[in-house]
Amino acid sequence: MSSSPGAESGNGGSGNPVSGNREPAPRGRGDANPALQLAQPPGRCSDAAFWPFWAGFGGAMRLWFRLRAENRPPLRGACVLAANHVSYLDPLLLGAVVPRRIVYLMTETVWRSRAMGWFYRWNRTIPLAVRTANRDAMRAARSVLQQGRLLGIFPEGGLSRDGGLLLGNPGAVALVLQEGVPIVPVGIVGAEQALPVGARWPRPRKITIRFGQPITAEELSALSQDRRVRLQLATKKIMAAIAELCGKDTRERELERLRPAPR
């Protein structure tokens, strides 16, 4: 799912370097919690196998989907990529254009897939339970950021069935506010045509990954003094940035248009 042989250095793109200014945390040892184990940095053997795979897979994606990235900033240190989610291809596409390994938060149902489960575990993807609290998963995600690494989230909390944006989930945004790292909005355009929900094989359609300007934790914290209101406004701000990159309206705006006018 994502990164370059210079793993934590990041490269190329326009704009200023994005950095959470964190010192990498030391590796933990002997932690029996599966989620926290997945949060540990990959070993040398894993990296040695990953980078040839990344180069070959990324090249194939560029050929098949005419995949290209727009305005990707240099991603350095701890930060969060927040993207729309319209296809099961999304984490693979995002990983193919970012020269660092990305640790994703992913629903447990997909994470346990018979066909792809091994791949998600190899890439240290952190599973999220659908009906229970995710304290361990959030602890693991915080650990990833404290190590100065790159975290990928889909703040809608689910896969869009119609290609439009869903309502933003404040849970993932709360993590960003708590850790004080920048968040980079990302718009994935065309993936829903390449592999729509229900399709079995990807089609050769053009896909573009658009990166927005990084949003700092200070910008989000300044939205309100009230924690709950701040979280709601921060979620709306991030979703609005993603919507602009995708050329779509947020679900909040669509719902507002459907509300009857006051009499």
C-alpha cells in the first residue's frame, strides 16, 4: 500500500514539505495486542520485499489506469492522508503515488478478506471493528504517528455506493486533533469507474489522485473553543476540502438543499 525506498524522507511534488515535527518513538517490544503489533515499523526483510513490489505494482497501475498524481506535497514526518472512498482500489491507488509506506485504518471485514487479508497484514493495516469500540486501533494509530510515520484514513467511514461523498466521521478527525499533526486532503477521481462496487475486474479507466493544501492541527483547533463543536467543524472543513478536489458537493450540502425552506 505505499512508500519509497527513502521511506521517511518523502519526495517530489509541489508545495512546502509537510511535517508533523515528531521524533520517531522507539519500537515497542513484547506487546501482545494485535493492533499494537501492527503499529510497529516493518522490519528490514519486509522493506526489502516491499520496495521492488511497490515499483512494479505502481508501474502497472500507471499503465493500466493512466494513473497520475497532481500537486503532491513532499510528505515528511508524521502526517495523515484523508481521502474519499469510492472503490476497493483506493488504498492501492493512493499507495502507488506516494513514495512512503502508508499505514491505513481499514474495516475489519475487509481486513479479514480471504483473498487480500495477507496483503493488508503485510502492509500493517490496522483493522477497525464495525460494532464495538476501537480503543486499541486508535492507540495503534497514535503510535504510528508518534513514530513519525504516515497514516491513511477514509474519513467517510465507509465505501460510497454511488460515487458521491458520504458524511464525514468525526472519529478519525479526533485522532488528528489529539496528535497535533497536519492532515492532507486527497481526492481520488475515476476509481469508481475503474472498479465500481460489485465489479469483479478492474477496467482500464483514467484515474487521477489530487492532493490539497495541508491543514494544520492549529487551524482545526482554532475553529471553536468547544470540543464537540470544534470536532464537527473540523470534520466539515476536511470533507469540504476533499469535495473540492473531487469536483463534488459534500453530503452535508446536499442534505441542506433537500431540507424544506422555513415558512
